[in-house]
Amino acid sequence: MLSTQPVSHEAGRQRQGRLWSNLKEVCELLHLPPVSLNTEELLFQHVQFKTGQRIHTIGQPFDMLYVVNSGFVKTVLIDEFGNEQVLAFPMKGDLMGVDGIHSKTYASEAVALSDCDLILLPFKKLTTLGRTHVELENMMYGVMSRELVREQAMIGMLGALSAEARVARFLVTLSDKFSQMGYSSKLFNLRMTRHEIGSYLGLTLETVSRTLSAFNEIGLISVDQRTIGIKDVDALKSLRRLPPSRTRSKLPSRAKAAAAASEATVPLLATL
């Protein structure tokens, strides 16, 4: 199941033929302040997954948290008919597996959307360290709380925004995330399909495709299959609804963008 092909990584060191990161590097990846304990010998193993491989499945016994070091993942719920509901698109610096803590089994399934490098955080190891290092325990609670805030923000967005605004906020959030990872915020590839985006945003594939085409038409973005170019991030941030298609076709490009934008009333999602 696991890939043994060499992968380029920004952090970690080789030990017994495998890649490992110390606690300081893990904290940096999670955007946490450094802990005041000797972390050089406290190492966490990296594991690689190929595109399409399952990282964990629903009902699998919980024993591990995961930090995305590189690559893209989706987490999903699956109903009795096999239908997927996308919950999130974890990327570099995101923590996964928190939903397994309560019931001791994973409540969702995680699947690699690209070749991925993940850092394994054995939960028993973390809890043992937390008993003697309260600072570390508090920081891990902080990361888990951040995940909860993200879910709440998502629920608020789905309930308050139009379909067009949901897609716009999704693109802005992706742009911000790519910027945080050190990549271009203006030009990036979508690792997820239109169907997966729709599942995440509570929209149909057709609505997502139609909305992206409309954004391209009025000059907010450029679209080339899965490649997205952000042309007017401010308009995307403040967009509430698009003007009717019959009206858009009669407007010059600048007027189309202006007609689509209005003052934002709902904050952006912090992360995906």
C-alpha cells in the first residue's frame, strides 16, 4: 500500500532508510510556537502515499494523527449507498485524524488526491508526552480547536452564501493557502475535481462548472481545465451574487466584474 519511491521533502532526516522529523519541525509545520523541551531525539516518521490511496478508512481503529508535509488529501463521509460527502481538503500544515479520538475509530475516510508525504503522530505517544509537558498538551488542544473552528466556518458559509459566493470564497481560500505554502497565489492547479468541489460546497458539479465559466467570462479568473488564474481577488472576496447571464453578455469586462462584486457580509474560511 505504501510507496517506497524517494520523495523530495523540506524537513526531516534519514534514519534507518526512512525519513523522520523532530518535534520542532512538526510544530513549525503546524504553525505552532516552539516547545521548551529537548526535541532533537523526539522523532516522528514520514510515510508516503500515492494518488488515490486511502490513508485511513471509516471505522478503522484510531491510533494515529497525521500532518500533511506535502501533497493534497480529501476527507470524506460515505453513506450506506456509497455516496461521498467531502469534508475537507487537507494540505501542507494541516492536521488529520482528530475525528477518531472520541470513539477510538476514524469517523471519516482520508484519500490522497496527489502523491503525499505525511508525518505520523502516534496518539499514545502524544498523550504520554502531554502528561509531563503541559505546554505541548495545550498546543495540541489548540490545533484541534482550530480544526473545530474551521468546520464551524464551513457550516456558516454553506448556510449564508449563494452558490456563486461559495465558489468565490473557495477560490480565495485556496489562493491564500497556496501563498502560505510558498507557491503562487495567482496561478495554481486544482487537485480536486469539480464534483469534489461541489460535494464540499453543497453544490452540484454543473453549478460549480457553470460558476467557474461565469467567473472566467466576467474577468474574475481564467480557467484552463484544472489551472485557475486569479485576476481580481478583491472582487472574489466581496462577491455575493452574479448578475443574470443575459445582463453579463452586454457588459464590458470591467463593468461585469464591478456588477458581480458587493460588500462582503460573511468572513472567509481560514483554511480548507
